[in-house]
Amino acid sequence: MISVNGIAVEFSGDTLFSDVSFVINENDKIALMGKNGAGKSTMMKIIAGVQKANRGSVQCPNDTVIAYLPQHLLTEDDCTVFEEASKAFASVFEMKSEMGKLNKELETRTDYESDQYMTIIERVSELGEKYYSIEDVNYDAEVEKALSGLGFKREDFTRQTSEFSGGWRMRIELAKILLQKPDLVLLDEPTNHIDIESVIWLEDFLLNKAKAVIVISHDKTFIDNITNRTIEVTMGRIYDYKAKYSHYLQLREERREQQIKAYNEQQKFIADNKAFIERFRGTYSKTNQVNSREKMLEKLEILQIDEVDNSSLNLRFPPSQRSGDYPVTADDLSKSYSEHIVFKNANLSIARGEKVSFVGRNGEGKSTMIKAIMGEIDFEGSCGLGHNAKVGYFAQNQASLLDLELTVFQTVDQIAKGDIRSHIKSILGGFMFSGDTIDKKVRFLSGGEKTRLAMVKLLLEPVNVLILDEPTNHLDLKSKDVLKQALMNFDGTIILVSHDRDFLQGLSNKVFEFKDQRVIEHFETIDEFLIRNRVENTKQLDLV
């Protein structure tokens, strides 16, 4: 059991949260929720021990293992993938190595009565007790299983970590965490860089193999599948719900209704007393009552209503011009890099108005296919856009293409047409740009802010084919909902690559699966595909 006791964090006189206390039990699966800036990541860092609170403490037994995966983390580039993942067992290997050295020293020493000799004996005994209490584990097999589950192929095990992207390095770090079998796993946006199959694998692992878990995530399906408790951080305090995320939303709404009722009753009480004071101020017979009520109002603690963003944005794409019958086609398409075959003899035809999903593990060719469609790479076979196809393309590096010298407002104002220009501030607000932020230059935005701004630009361009490659990685729940609704109302053609199942749900009626150098067409919704895929994946990875 881990106890969080009265922790408080203050920055430059502003209180992020104060006097926060709760207990983390052995099998708790906790979703840490709250709006951006509420202090979720800060609280997680304090629990992980990488940041200190201004006041309060986190208490746990001495042998407690807490594993923490932050949003942005890169492994060192001095070893292979397998070697880096094996560092999860570094403490065990170090223990074994130290025991070997000490035992060798005991073989050569003859000062049996000395303090130094007894110290070595005690240390060997202490290490031996710990080492031999650890269950016999095939460490190599455990590493292989974890890496395979997270999407690595066997040939990847011997490759240098420097050959992999930041997303893949994140997976290596996640593998290390999972292999430690910690008492508490802390995960800050763990699904941002992993594909659907790996997300499913992670869910099964956290549910079936992990002990306590605290997760921050904007993936609604993920947190609903794994959590049994929700802690909301809001206005400097927390609310603890023994409920999964979807049930928490209902309970939160009920709580807020009660808050509003109590607040309104208090405001009426205050108004009535103020009216009494004003009416009878200076009246001799009422002096004591007036003074009494003034003192009571001074001491009265004003009730607060939790902040909820009630702003709504009904964002629609401009009506699209009619494209040809098949705006995207590919015939016998093959692509390889040197001896590495990405896919071969792929065929696809996407009809006007169709919404399709590209799914598959990272590295199977989804983004490569998109680049072929856009004419950005060479390939064998035929592939391209049909008659009058006007494409809006959101690549994973889309944020890097923004003009760094423009402000947020100017970036959007450049492309906004007609009546939409009068709603620019509302549109930006839907994507978390408000106040002074809209006048900030793009160069000073964070990576996530740039991504959101690039998405706003795309939403305002007159296109009839949308190609989106992982558009939700840096979007919060509200922004994702805005985007999803806009896509559902879009009257053109959509190709969507995403690992976010909640976002995908209801958005596509055909699936192209990229697997084993093939592109397989499934005439089913993404929901049907994922249900079937989950069963197959679980059996394949032997997690139940």
C-alpha cells in the first residue's frame, strides 16, 4: 500500500494543488484525470519520486518498486534493443555479480576473525537472502516476450537503439518497466506512439500481470478498459471515484449538479442577509442583528463550482467539390528499401465518399502507402489520385511545416475563408488556444501545440480527400471530439491511420490491414475488425 499524504505544490505564489491525500492499493487501476494544467503530470512525478512537493510526503514499504514512464523519454544509444530491455533486470545481475566477487574474496582471505571478514560474511548473507528469494526466471525469454508484444520483430533485437525513432525507443522503455514487475506502474500518455495491436497487448498486460497502475491518457477506450478507479484533479484538489472512466463522467455530472444547487442556495442566503444589513443599517433596534450578520458573512466560506469547459464548437469542413468515382487507387503496388520489402502487389480502390482505416503494426507500410499515394516516393506498379481529387494531408511531421514567424492567429487567418473568419477565436479555443496564446509566435509553441495548430489549418482547407496519419497524438479529449465530429460530417473521402480506437469508432466502414508484406482489404467496420483482432491477438501472445 502506498500513501500520498497532504502533498501541495506551489509555483510563484500560485497553488497547483494543496493538501492532497489518497491511498493506492495493491490492485488499483487508477485513471488520473483533469484538464490540461491541472497538475496531473506533476502529481505523477511526485509519486514517482522524480519531483518534490512543497509540502507533504509519499510513503511506501522499503522494498516497493515504482516504475514511471513519462511522456517524453529517450533511451541511451549505446547498445542493442535486447541489451537495453535487459537493463530491467540490472539490479538482479548486479546482485549476482557482487555475490560472486565477495565469495571469491572470501576464498582468498585468511583473516577470519577480523571485522572486515565478518562484514563481507554479513553482506553475502544479506545478498543471498534477497537473490535466492527471487523466483527462478528465464530472463531472456521474458525480454523476448515483452519486446514481441510491443511490436518488435526478432531481427530487431540485435539492432542498435539508435536506429529506431523516438516512438520505438519509448516502447523499449515501456518493455523495461513491464519486465520489472513493479508494485506500481505510472504511465503518462503511454499509447501516443504505439499501434493498435500493441495498445491491446498493453491493456492485457496491465489487467492480467500488473499490480497497481496509475495512468494519464486521452485514449478513452484504453483507460475505460483498464481502470477501476478515477481520481480527478481540479481547482487544487482531488475527487476520488471508485469507478471506471465512463461511470466517473456520470458521477462527476451528478456532483456538479449538487455543487450548483448548494452554491445557488448559499448565494441566495448571502443576498438575503446583505439586503437585511442594507435595510436596517443605522436602525438602533437592529444594530446587534446587523453586526452579527456582517461578522457571519465575513467568516462564511464561499462554495466553489468545479471548472468545466462548457464551450461547444460545431466545426464543419467546407462543402467539398465533387471528385471522380475513385479518388484513390493502387494496382500491383510494391515498395522496398534495398532488400527490405515493405509490401508487394498491393491493390486498393477507394470510392468517392468512403471512409477507410489503415491499420497494422508500425513499420508494416501504412505511412509508406500514404507517401506513395501522395507521389512522395518511388514505387513499382501504379498508384495515385483520381480526377479532381483535392487532398488535405496531415503527416506525422506536419507541425514542422508551419511558418515559425507567424502568430497562432495569423497562421489560421491566412487560410480562413468567408464567414469562418469571424469564428477564428472560437475555433482556436476548441483546440486549446485562448487568451495570450493566440498572439504567440509559432516558434515558441510546444510540439503538442504545433500539432494542434496544424490540425486547425487542415480543418479549414477546401478539400475532398483527407489523409490523416496519426492525427490525435497530442489532442486532448475535447479537441479529439471536435475533430471526430467534423470528420463524421465531412462529405468527401477519408483515409485514416490511427491507434486511437475510440477516435476510430464509427469513422470507417472499410479496413485495409498491413501485415506480412501484404495489404488485406476487409469489408467491415473498424469496430468489427478490432473485436476480431483483439481475440486473435490475445491468443497469439498467450496473455490469458
